[in-house]
Amino acid sequence: MATISNLANLTPATSLDSRSSSSSSVLPRSFVNLRSLSSKLSSSQLSLRYNHQSRPSLFVRCSVSGGNGTAGKRTTLHDLYEKEGQSPWYDNLCRPVTDLLPFIARGVRGVTSNPAIFQKAISTSNAYNDQFRTLVESGKDIESAYWELVVKDIQDACKLFEPIYDQTEGADGYVSVEVSPRLADDTEGTVEASKFLHKVVNRRNVYIKIPATAPCIPSIRDVIASGISVNVTLIFSIARYEAVIDAYLDGLEASGLNDLSRVTSVASFFVSRVDTLIDKMLEQIGTPEALELRGKAAVAQAALAYKLYQKKFSGPRWEALVKKGAKKQRLLWASTSVKNPAYSDTLYVAPLIGPDTVSTMPDQALEAFVDHGTVKRTIDANVSEAEGIYSALEKLGIDWNKVGQQLEEEGVASFKNCFESLLGTLQDKANTLKLTSH
């Protein structure tokens, strides 16, 4: 429970909408008026990068020189949402968060983060140094300082996406922040951390990310029941996905709320990692039939997950919740970057387009789809083919539940390693600050 106590050292955020007479007093360090900041920015502050074909990128990486506020042009991301009902999100977050402005202008409608993303952001950028120095000098321990850094980024990003949240009446415009990966096997600890993180961030459009581990399935139910919106992450199998849906439905029913419209959720179904593992298994089998199935498992399973989604969010039980304002727990396609260079760079985006879904994309996948992606409904275009691939893999000895379990364990371990590595990096920085201050 050390993680809870570290979170408890944070100061709950002051509402950005406050109009009290004390508004002239010193605001918390976590407050940044991004609207006034973005209005002062110009195209000269853009930090464009180029890909291997020397084509100028449509987006910018996080930089230390300041954000940017250029007007965007219409892209395939706008079409993705307006024509097919899929929300494109960006799978990255770092300082300055104003670097998200051109993404929003070009159609991005939300942001996801995780321990790996923050590890890269904080350990490779100087943008966090001033706040970190202040935190260390004020006596904050390393983990508490980490959460202060994260919470500030999440709050500032939430402010940028608030207009989308308002325009869609809470259906879109979310920023996700994950509970400590140390809690992946701690049911009650996850509930407490989720509630406190939600309280500290104090933004309407924040999603608290909870992993879909077996111990955290009850946590998801309890957090939803308490009225907190959740991004369920690290889903790798259809069986576990069904448990996640049931936890969401159970939580809505247990909430006691008469208006369920502000309690929303997404279920983050991971894609590319499935192919990475199953392709290795198929190569070990080595038969022509097995080799022919490489690169097909992930999309096939995702199509069947969408079929399950359609089934579970229909019928009497769901209709009773709809009468109270409940919204469907949207499927979110995660891990959409292509790991195998032999595959199309839009493999985990283009075949997974469908209504009421989200696709969260890192730079590579996002740029590829904007540059040459095709917008059309594909997720349920070949369900029978997906079922055939799924069954063919089972006949070859692929155990989908074991695959899901292995990937889940690897995912949790990876996030834990990133988290511990970052805390170590911050400790080294703190030691250096202490040495240089004497």
C-alpha cells in the first residue's frame, strides 16, 4: 500500500473553473492557463520531423522549446470520426502538452498514457527538471514527486481536450492515466489508488486506467460503481474481455446512480503484440498452413471481440441501463504500431474501423494512417473469415487463453520495469540536485 500513501502526499487540484474571490491568490504549481498560452504561439515554434522518405511529418514530437498552436487542415482522422464513428486518439504524452494542439487540430480526440510513456518522457526531457527540483527541495519523496509530475501533465492535457468532451457531452475528449503497475495483483489497493488519483487530478475528462488482470476485474466493478470513468487496459483475449464487460455492467448496476451518463469506459484491446507472439509460435510449427496464418491472428481476434461487444451491449439487461443514461463501454484498439516491417504500416488500424470504437495510435501508426490510410468500415466486413482464422489457429494447437495470459504477464512486467527504472532515474537526479545544492 506504499503507492497509496505516496499518492496521498499529493494536493487535490484546484478547479480551473473556480470563480471564487480567492482567485487572485497564488495558484497551485499544477495550474497552467493553456488557452492563453496557446493563443501566443506561432508556427515558428513547430518542431517538424521527417521520416525515412524525407516527407515532412504532419505532427510534432514533444520538445523543450514550447508548444505550438498552428491551425490544422482536414485529415483522414476527421473522416474516421465523422464518417465511421471511430475516435482517433494519440498514444503519447509529454511536455510541453501544448505540442498536442496540432494533433487536436488534425482530428485527434483523446490521449492515452502509460508507465512506459512517462518513463520515456521524464527520463529523456529537461522539461520536468524545474518542477522536480522544487519537489525535491520541498522534501517530497521520489514516488510522490513522480506522481506530481504525472498529475500536472494529465491536468494540463485534460484542459486541452475539454472542448471535445463538452461538444460530445462526455463521449470523447478523454486523457488516460494509469494506476501504479505495482498494484496489478492488488484488488483493494487498485480501488483506493483509482479513487485517490481521480480526486487528485480532479478533471471531468480523465480516465483512470486499470489493468484487466484477474485480481483487478473486481476493482473495475467497484471503481465504476463509485462513479469514476475507467480505461481498462492490457486486454489480450476474448475471455478476459467478456469479464471486463461484465465488470462494467455490474458496476453500473451497483452504482445506485439515477443518471449514468457521466460514467463511461473504454476497454483497451491490445492488437500487435498478439501477432508478435503467435507468429513466433507459427514459425516453430513450420508447416505451410501455419506459416500462411502469420500476421492474421491479431486482427481476427479483434473482429471477434467486436462481435462480442455488439452482443453484450444489446438485449434487456443493457436496455434497462440505457434508460438511466448508460453509455456503451467502447472498444479501444491499443498496441497499433506494427512490429514486423514486412507488414503494412496500417495493419492494426485500417482493418479495425467501426462505429463506437477508439483507435489509439503512437506516432508511427498515426502518421501512416494520415498519409495513406483508407477510411471505410472494416471491423465486421469479414467476420466469417475471422472465425475461420481463429479456429484454424486453435486446430494448430494455439491456446488463445494461454496466449492472452502470457501477454498480460509480459505487459504488467514491462510496465513495472518502466516504473521502477524511472524511479531510479529520478533518484539519481535527486542525488545530483542535492550534491549541486551544497
